[in-house]
Amino acid sequence: MPDEPAENVSGGADGGGADARFAAGDPETRAEAVVDALGDVYWRKAYGGRDAFPCLVRTILSQNTSDVASQPAFDALLDRYGRDGDLAASLAAADRGTLASTIESAGLYNRKSRVIVDCAEEVLADFGGADAFDDFVREGDPTEVRERLLDVRGVGPKTADCVLLFAGGRGGVFPVDTHVHRIARRMGLAPPDADHDAVREALEDAVPAEKCGFGHTAMIQFGREHCSARKPACLDGLEACPLADLCDRIGVDPDSGAVVDPADDFD
């Protein structure tokens, strides 16, 4: 099995989680077959165990940018605000201009600094600090945790689900970013016109709970390496894609080279 790369959405080999094995036997759905096939190409891990508040901050920094850009911003933030005491308390008291300059490499730094400070203030006000927030994410009802996270301005479904997955270790959570949204509809695992929530529901219904976290991280890696938005590997021939036999290629015409959003190719 290939090693987990150092740079990926899960934080690489040092990002937490544990090696996992998939149950033997035939997959019950095509979506499960896709995840199993990804497990033959990539690492297999079950996630959880991260501290919830740093995970939330890290995920906010990753919005609309790459790991290459957001990881240095997170490292700089921890160096400035995480050396002593409660990170939530430090960030709640942070000067927003200083915080913005600290996370500049992540892009959209003014908006992200505002969201991070707002999150820190809410964690302090509602939970008393990062430790109690961590307990809530790990032990609270997943629906309630997700709804509470979504109440925070600037926290969307993908960010909330990533906190549930990487910090809470919740099985059955399949966060949907732009890669997962595109690939699930292109492959025919979700309706072509499905929004992010509909894609999440389709995948969580069709993929066993213990495989959802790995499916999320591996599908993102697959999107970066094989199934990009504008030039999926199948345009170079079906043999170029390791999942070609499981894909409906909705919106992709290998003969003409045309690639459109799956919703635009739906009658």
C-alpha cells in the first residue's frame, strides 16, 4: 500500500488517525467500490484524535486555497498565538490586523482573521475554552455539534464536517469540498445537479461509516492527481485513469476533449 503523502488535506502521516483495513468482500454500492479502489491506489486511514479548536482554525485557513499555502499560515499562527495557554483565549484577544498579517500566505487573510477571532470568542463564551470545546466535539451528539459549528459566521458544511471527522473521529462523515463535489457527480455517484449537501448525503448513504473519512481524503488526492476540473486523466485515454471502469464520465467527452460541469450535461 502506498505511503500517505506529506502534503494532503489530512495533514499527511503526522496529521493523526490510524492505519485501517477495509473489510473483505464485495462492495454493496458503486460508491463503496470507488472508495475500495481508491484504497488500492492510496493509503487507508481512519481519522480522529486532533484537538478540535486547532482543527477548526486549520480548516478555516484551508478554505479556497491549497495545503501548500495554508499550512505555513497555520504554523505561523501557532508560533505566535499557541505557545502559551489556551489557543482560543489567545486568538480571541488577538489584534485582527496582526493576525491577518500572520496568516497572509493562506489568502483571504482579512476575512479569515475575522472568522477565526469570531470562532475563538464563541468558544470562550459558550464553552469556557478550547478543552471544553474539544470534549463537546468528541462526545456531543454529531447533529448538534454540526449545527452549532454552522451557527458560527464563516463556518460552512465542509469545515464543520472536517472538524467532526478529524477531531471528533466520527464515522459516517464524508466532507464535501470542490474535488469531492465534482468527482461524485462526474462519476455518477450523486445526481449531476446535486449541491454539496446532496452529494454528502448520497455518499454517506452509500459508503460504510468506517470508510467515509478515508474516502474524503483519498478522493481529494485523486482529484488533484487524476480527475482535475479542466483536464481529467481520461482525456489521455481510459487507461490513464485507475478508476475509469467505475466512472460514468458525466460532462466529459474523451473523443472531443470537452469537459463541462456535470449539471450542464444533464438532460
